[in-house]
Amino acid sequence: MNAPAAIIAEARALTTTRFTVPGMKCAGCIGKIERELPKVPGIIAARANFSAKRVAIQHDPALDETALTAALLAIGFEAQPVAENPLGIDDAERKRLTRALGVAGFGMMNIMLLSVSIWSGADGPTRELFHWLSALIALPVIAYSGRPFFASAWMALSHRRTNMDVPISIGVILATCLSLYETITGGGDAYFDSAVMLLFFLLAGRVLDAVMRDRTRAGIGALLGRMGKSASVVGPDGSTRRVLAGELEPGMLVLVAAGEALAADGTVEDGVSAIDNAMLTGESAPEPVTQGAVVHAGAINLSAPLRIRLTRVADDTAIAEIARLMDEAGQSRSTYVRIADRASRLYAPVVHSLALLAFVGWMIAGAGWHQSLTIAIAVLIITCPCAMGLAVPAAQVVASGALLRRGLLVKDGSALERLAECDIALFDKTGTLTLGEPRADVSSLDAEARSVALGLAQASRHPLSRGLAAACLREGVTPAVIDDVREVSGTGLTGRFQGVDVALERPEDGAQALATRLRIGDKAQTITFADPLRADAAATLAALNAEGIDASILSGDRCAPVDDVARTLGIFAQAEASPQTKLAVLESLKAQGRRPLMVGDGLNDGPALAAAHASIAPGTASDASQQAADAVFIGEKLMPVALAVRVARATMRIVRQNFGFSIAYNLLAVPLALTGLVTPLIAAIAMSVSSLVVVANSLRLAGSAKQ
């Protein structure tokens, strides 16, 4: 048994239950869950997936979901059990955050409009009126939009722990209370705008995080969606009944009609057909199957009915295993979330300590509590991490927009950081370096032969038939009228043209996998197909090499076609690589300190795309691969891959500049606020200006995607 198989077997020896844990907000939460749960008798291990807000618990089968839920609650986390492989997406949390973001944005814009008049010198009753109007808007907005932070902070404090939402909640509540006091007493300043603005920027980050987690789950759902939802089970008397995929059992005999997707793994007992198995092999050519052939869930039966004896069902199928690999590989992405969260957790206590120090220091110096608290609030506002928070997303948004105009969609802004760090690129062959569609060479056929070929090919949905029909149509061929067209399983198409037998059939020697033979009466001609390289494949690899990135091929295709492409491009290649092999190659590279970029399109590339340091898929890729990848390029050009790396590196340079400015701003602003030289109003203006500087610097990336 190989290593991956051994690991899988060991995992299956234990009962694993997965829970959704929405209260998991930071690295401290992850550490507590993974550290405390194994202390509970019967729990062997716990692994937290921050990006999916899920926890997988390996435990004694004697422990049920109720006991595990209680164990999580005992350490301060509410949880809900989830299905092993959920096909749906629960987007309730994202909807709540989006509504809160919308309310905060609406409130922020209206309060800022009122604040303009106050900043412009409005005084007396006018100032008081605008303060009250701001309060009437801000109080319900803060109460509603602040709930995600307040609830999380209360849950943490009630279980004697802390998280990053605790200092956020303290800051927002303190600023709101002081603003309300200023409004009631007719004071000169109120800071409702700053409190609501802070919530808006924080919620924007949470919404983006929720969207990316939903996309991760959508990728796994798309993968599992390729499985047949039901199957026709053959009874002892030969009758058939439709059974849902979840109710299938090993040993059952099922009848799979032409055009139907398999619902489980099995072995062909009767029938000859061809299947589309691209999800596992990445191979565009149909795979012929006959008695004794092993077939997998998700494969599509193309030609004729098959009787299949089931061997593995439900969670034991190969496609379900790929889904698990994608889920587990995606957990490595949380490293970046944890690093950012640790920075936030360090930043907030320092800022609040400085504010407390300012309050205590000024009280000792003889200032009243009002002045001391005002200075403390100024420290909180001026050090609000808006500029630092915008340093990365502002650059990412501009760069992503520039890339989109060049045909590349970046799904996750943080992917630009990983793309900039990549130092080696691994390409799948079919559909990535090549176009992934068989293209027929009809140049050797005369006009009549082309017409007959088109007439036959249009009667079939076979990939080679579709490729032949497309080639003929591009040549302006008019299809011949073919009588009595029939598709014979494992053989091809037959019919009659003007009283003569005609056929599209497999070559007799079978040497060419991508070929068919056109027979008209006694005359026969072989039509060859090719999966052509993308026109700019060589130029793209040269552009990557100029960026210091070596490229090679890692493909599930057969050795011969992979070697042909590798020789043409002058690069190293590894063929016949299974999903587990691809994953092992990537893990080996990462163990050597390399940061691989994976470019692939097949369902079999899903785990590799999820595990790579960064990943890109073509627009023609499977839904699961597009969901698993960080970016998707559109069209037949491959150059967007190299362009993405170049733009990503330019983006990281801008990000570093933004961070440098943010740090310099705080080093200058904090001492001024601590010494009382900055009022809350000036602090709010300074905070806004610092954010505008960061945005303006990021806009320089708008033209970075020009080739």
C-alpha cells in the first residue's frame, strides 16, 4: 500500500465528524480547538479549517454528535454538525454580513454628509441638530452592523477567552458613548462617523472572507455534482428500479444508459461502449470499455448501455476521495489568514494600551476626565488601521481589474500575493497547454467525402464526431443526406448515401487513439485528429522563464502525447499522474522550499489546484477546477498566466509601499495624538487622508497589465 493509501486507510479506522463553527475568528480560536478537544475522553484529534469555518473531529464511535457539540460548547464554540460531503452551500452567514455591510455603508455616507457641515464651521443650534441627526442614524446602524463583532466578543468573554473582536467592540462602544455624551451635553465634537466607518471597513473584510469560503465549498459541490444522482438497479428477475445514489450498495448490478453519468464505482459485466473519463485522467479522447473494465462515478457513458457491478459507493468512490483531498489541501490556504489575524491581534491591544496610557497619563497630569477621554479617543481614531487595512485590498482590486481587462479573472485577491512568490510552474497538458478539443484534419478528403463525413458526424454527440463536424463546417461543407443512420456501440456510425453503405468507424489497427476512418462503399480514408497547442504556449513559457520561473508538465494523460508536447516546448514532463501523484509532487516541491504554480483544467487537477501555492485554470475547465483555482483565464491565449505573475509582483511592490506609508503615518501621528496636539476631528481627517494616499498609490497598477 502506498503512502497516500495508508494515510487514507488509517483515517478511515476512526470515526470523523465535521462541524460548522462560525465563532472561529482567529488563530487563538484554532489553537484552542485543536489543543483542548483531544483532552476530552474519546476524542483522538481535531483539525480546524479556518477558511471553511469547519472542524473535523476524529473520535471513538461511541461518542455521538450531541456529545461532540457539547465538547465544543464547553470551550466556548457553538457548532452545528454538517454532512460529510455537502452539495449545497449555506450562505446565511455571508448574507448576514452583507446586510450589515450595506447598512454600515448607508449610515457612513449619510453621517459623513452631515459632518461636512460641522467641519465647515456650523455652530450653535445647527451643530447640535446635526449631532442629533448623526446620533439617530448612527445608533441603530452601530447596533445592527456591530452585531457580528459584539456577539463574537461576548461569546469569547463569557467563556473567559479573548479574540480580535473584543478590542474592536470596546473601541466602537467607547467612541459611540463619548459621541452620545457630547451630543446630549451640547459638546463641540461627536465621532459617530468614525465609529460607523470603522465598522464598514471591518465588515468589508469579513464579507470578502465569507465569499471566498463559499467559493471553496462551491468547488467541492461542483466536483461531487458530476456524480450521477441515481442509478437503475437490475433485479434478479431482470427488472430495473431507480435508486438514489446514497442508497446504492456494493455488489448491486446497475444498468447505465448511453449519455448517463455513473453514480458509483464498479466493474463492467456486460456491454461495449466508450466513456468520457476526463474528470480522473484529464484525457480528452473517449476511453473504450468492455467486460472487466473498471469505471468510476462521474464518468459519462457515451455510446451504448452497460451493466456494471458496483464495488464502491457514496463516500468511498474515487471522485469523493478527490473531493476530500481538495477540502484538506485547501486548509493550507489558512496560513495567510492566520498571519493577517495575528497581526490584527497584536495591533489592537497595542492601540488600546496606548489609548489607556493617554487617558491615565493626562488624568495624572491634572486634565479632567473629559479632556483625558477625548485625547484617548483621538488616539483610537488616528491609529485606526484603515490605511493599513486598505494597503493590500486596494492594490488587489486595481490589479485584479487590470488583469480582467486582459482576459484573466482573479477570484481571490490574496492569490496575487501567492502568485508573486511562485518560483516554479506545473502545467497540465490537455486543455491547458493544448486547446483540449480534438480538431480533425479534413484536407485529404474530397468534396463528396467531406459532405458524407459531416452528414454522419452530425448524428452523434461523440467528441470525435463533434470535432469532425466542426472542421467540416469551418470549411463551408454542406452535409449530405444520410439514410438509416445508426450508432453502433464500440464501432461507430453507419448509414446509406445514394444507395451506398457509408460509415465512420474506428481504425482497424487502433494505433491512433485520435483517429477515425471514413468508409464510402469499398473506399476508406483515415481522418486524423490533433489536440493543438495554444498558439502562444512557447511564448508564455519564455515569459515565465524571464520572470525566473521554470515550467514543466504534470499530466494525467498517456506518455506518448505528453512527451510529444514536452519535446515541442523543450521542457520536462511527467505523464500518467493520478490526482494523488500530482498532490505528492506538489507537497514534495513545497518541502524543498519551492512555491509551485499549478495550471490545470480537469477535475483530476482539483486537489493539485487547491494544494499549490497558487493556481490558475482556463475558462474551458470543469466547474470544480475553476472553483478550486485562484484565477481563471478566458480565450485561447495562454499568455495571461505569465501576465498574472508579472502583475502580481508589481502589486506586491505597491503593497509594500502602502505598508511603509501606513507605518510611517502611525509613527508620526501616534506621538502627536498622545501629546494632545491632535483633536478627534483632525484625527478623523488624518485617518481619511492616509487612506486616500494608499488608494492613490494603488491606482498606479491600473496600467500594469499592458503587455
